Amino acid sequence: MELFDVTIIGGGPSGLYSAFYSGLRNMKTKIIEVQPVLGGKVNTYPEKVLWDVGGLPPQQAQQFVQNLIQQANTFSPTICLNSKVELISKHDDMFVISTNTGEVHYSKTIIVAVGGGILNPIKLEVEGAEKYEMTNLHYTILGLERFRNKRVLVSGGGNGAIDWAVELLLVAKEVVVIYRKEQLTAHESQVEKLKEHGVQIMLNAEIQSLLSNDQKTAIQEVIVSQDGETYQLEVDDVLISHGYNREVSLSFADDIQPQRKDDYYLEGRGQCSTSVPGIFGAGDIISYDDKVGLLVGTFQDAVLAVNNAKLYIDPQADKYAMVSSHNDKFKEKNREFLKRSILQS
Ligand SMILES: Cc1cc2nc3c(=O)[nH]c(=O)nc-3n(C[C@H](O)[C@H](O)[C@H](O)COP(=O)(O)OP(=O)(O)OC[C@H]3O[C@@H](n4cnc5c(N)ncnc54)[C@H](O)[C@@H]3O)c2cc1C
């Protein structure tokens, strides 16, 4: 039985930055992530260019994830992938974390960083749709090149769908957007970009059926119903962005049930603490007034959660946030870093 100072549930941006920062504060750290990869929901938009993270030049989300992972590994935390945390309980002063693999983990504190839970895309409910998932029916875009010079039908009208439609304009021959409601619900500026490019937007429209090619391997045409009419659209690829079903597998023993908001979010009690001493929250999962639901907000949450976890374990510890120069481990790392920079210049 190995006891950790802090165990972080979820390896998205808030979990990864928590891992870095708890290393900075000399805490023995573990991350448990259900997916086979780290990065959280940023992995659902790998090609998106991020402009809004302080101090970072614009970069694609997949690069951003790699940077986050590299930073999280600075103090070599223990990382468990493919492991879904199902139950957290408490015995004496120790949290006991049970996972779907049967493995049990032990920790003095917990940082819950599970974001919106385990996200599974809402599938297209059309007969036989699943058989095209191996070819040209997509629920996310893993690389834009795949769509170069293609006719792509995007189904959905929220931010996810419209952001993708805008990205596709860079490579696709033609983009058509269909949405079942009267108005697109995405950010206006993104919708404007589609309009400027003359993208065909079909509102009050839904996919009725999919027609395959002769080999029955891929979708060749999509039958769309709109206002009682049906239309047959030739396509090379179909992207479905109807949102995600949230699987909430994480539960707490009866005696340590944190207060929730809207039956899901952890209700913050200041400084990213929850109603249960020793359990903290960071990122999209924690709710409090003036919360910033962006990547930059996850970093602030991580710092607050880690600092409070530190104080929970050692009430004499420094109350204030530490910076890089406060940790001696950086002295050696700085020497190596500066040597490399000089050699490169
Ligand atoms: C389409 C889209 C575009 C976005 N664009 C931007 C942008 O341009 N700029 C910006 O600042 N923000 C953007 N965001 C928001 C940003 O991605 C989120 O705020 C951020 O990912 C939240 O990080 P998190 O770590 O709190 O949660 P998540 O990223 O959701 O990570 C949570 C992690 O916890 C894991 N997990 C869940 N349950 C368990 C469990 N029981 N056991 C183990 N692991 C578990 C999940 O698998 C996941 O890896 C965007 C979001 C979306 C959906």
C-alpha cells in the first residue's frame, strides 16, 4: 500500500497542471485517468488553434496537450491510465480510491479534476450508421488533411459543430451545415465566417437516412428532411457534432458526499475546497461565483486546490502560492535549460 499526498482524478488540463504544481510544492502525486491518453477534452479538438492561453503563441490544441503533459511530468508524478475511478471512501485519515480495474489507491488528499465526466459523442440515430464509422462517418476530426478537397456535411449547430465547419473551410471543397433547430446556437462570429464563405446552412433539417456506395463501405449520399421536403446530398464525408453524453461514474461514500450544484458540479467553498475536508476540485467540475470556464481558469483552480491540499496535510505549510524559483529542484533544471539555450543560440 503506497500512500500519496495528493491523488488527482482526471488527466485533463486542470489535472495536469495540478500535477505540475503539486510537484512544485513537493507533494507525492498521482494522476488517475480513464482514457488511454492524457489531455482531457482538449483531445476532442486537436486541430483547433488556441489563441487565448496567456503567454502562449497561437498553437494547435494537440501541441498544447503535449506541452501540458511535458510540464506535468516535471516532477515525475505516478500516472495511471485506462483506469476509471468509481468510488472514493475514507478510512481513518486516508482516502481510498477504487477503480474499475480492481486496483485501489490510497491518498491523504484528493483533487477532483474530472471536467464534464467521461464524454461519449451522441451517435447518429439512423439505421446502419455505425458501419460507416470506419470510413466516412466521423464524430470528431483527428486531422484536417483527411478532408482536403472533400464535400463535407456537418450535422449540428452548437459551438463544436460550427467551430469544426469553420476549420474545414481551410481544406474542404465544400461544407454544408444542417441543423434541426431554427437558429444556429454557436458564437455569432463563427456563424458569420460560414456566411462570408457562402456555406450552405440548412436549418430545421435532419439526416433521415444514409445511402452507401456500390461496395457498401462508405456513405455516398445523405437524405436530409427539411420542412416536410427531402433532399439528396452527395457527400465525401459526414461529421456529426450533436454533443456528448456524460458518463458520471465517480461516486463518494455516504459519509463524504461533497455538496453538488445542479446534481453534478462540486460546489466550491472558496479556494477550490469542497464541503468535504481533504477533497478539492479544479477545472470544469468545480462551480463558484465568477468562475472562468476556460483553460486559463483551470490553471488558477489547480494552484488553489494544490495549495489547500498542502495546507490540509501540513497546516504549518506556506499559505501562499510558490513560484518556480522557490523550489530548489529547479536550480539544477535551470542550469541544464540555460546550457541548452546557450548551445542552441
Ligand atoms: C469544443 C471545445 C472547444 C474549446 N475551446 C477552448 C478554447 O479555445 N480556449 C479555452 O480556454 N477553452 C476551450 N474549451 C474549454 C476547455 O477545453 C475546458 O475548459 C478544459 O478542457 C477543462 O479542463 P478539465 O481538466 O477541467 O476537464 P476535461 O478537459 O474535461 O478533463 C477531465 C478528464 O477527467 C477524466 N475523467 C472523467 N471522469 C473520470 C473518472 N471517473 N476516472 C478517471 N478519469 C476521469 C476525463 O477522461 C478527462 O480526461 C473548449 C471546450 C470544447 C468542448
